[in-house]
Amino acid sequence: MGLVSGSGYFLIALGPAVTIFASAIAPKPFLILAVIASALVWLLSLIAASIVWRAFLPGADWVFLPMVVTTVALQEVVRVLFWRYYLKLEKSLNVLATKMRKPHLNYVDRLEIALASGVGHGAAHAVFFGWSVLILASGPATYYTDTCKQMPYFLVTALNTLAFFLILTFLMVITFNAYTKDEHSQQLFVPVMHFLAALASLVNLLPNGCIVGVPLVFLCAAVTMGYCGKIVWDSVGSSSLDPGDLQRRQL
């Protein structure tokens, strides 16, 4: 039974990530490189944050608030730096494309790279916070915490892992669009939503907090996905080109 439940938790937490990777990223080697590069960057940022805060753990629950705030702030700084590095890489690729008489990166290309970068960030977060815990779920028993007796701890972890994967993946897509088009409202949305989701996850530390914290994190995921979808839809809808021409359209 432990293997069955452990597999179920794994599919809840990482099933969408595997699906997105297999269907949209794996067929294109360059996107795989984007996933690996992004995951490496975010893992390094998370490791740096964990080294700083390791000395304060275990400790009182109040320690988690400044820890989450500073970690999210660090990741948001890294997110902007990552986009700036990508921008330099894109310029180099376009110069190379000009020399080889190939088309420059278009809207769809950038959208795919943004998605791959987001998957890398989300996957790094999932491995760091989710997989390291869910690997224990394949054992012969489950586990409940004193603050959440309604749901197994592994289920709460799996659901939070899924929600944050979706949030971080699509926040990256919004980031690429926001800084490429200099959309200030979108630039503000990204860190605000990341902070809200992170703070919502802390609700799980309160008595019976999981019945509130998990839905709040999924609400953040739904808002992020909806806003990202609207941005992409508006970008496509604002064009009078047909889908074939859109593939050649520059941002």
C-alpha cells in the first residue's frame, strides 16, 4: 500500500511537470538546455538561502516568516538577472541567425523558452521541497502533523508542490513578457504573487491550517495561470495575422 500511495503522491506533485516536459519541451533539445540551466540557477539560489537560514533551524515558528520573505526576495532578484542573461543570449542567437540567413526568434520561440525556463524553476522547487519529502511516502505508514489532522502530511506536501510548480512556471512566462514589453503592472504582479503564495503556505503551520492554506495556494496558482493565459491571448489576439504568419511574428 505504501508504494501505491507514494506513487499517487508523486503523480499529484510532479505529474503535470512530467506531462509538460514530455509534450512541449522534450522534442526540442534547446528547450531541454533551458530547463537544465534554469533548474541549476534556482537550485543554487535555494541552496544559498538554506545555508544562511540553517543556523536558525529548528526554531520558533516566527523564524519561517523572515526566512520565506528573504528567500522569495532572493529568487525574484535572480529571476530578473536570469531574464537579463537570456536577453544577451537572444541577441547573440539573432546575430548568429543573421549570419546563417535564418529567421530570428519569434513570439512562439520566446514563449517556449519562457515556458521551459519556468519548468526548470518549478522543477527545482519541486525537487528541493517536494521530492525530498515524498520519497518517504513509499514506506509502510503515513504521517499526520499536530497542526493538520485532516490530511496526511505527504498529501499536503504533494498538493503544495503541484501548486508552486504551476505558479513558478507561469510566473516565468509573465516575467519574459513583462520585461520584454516593459509592462510595469506585469513586472509588479510577479513578485507580489510569489510573496502571496509563499505566505499562504505558512498558514499550514497554524492549527488546522492545511484546510485553509492549501486552497489559498491553489487560488494563487489559478490566478497566475489565468493572468498568464490572458497575456498570451491578448498578444495573439492583438495580431491580425493568421496562425501561420504568427509563427514568423516578432515580439
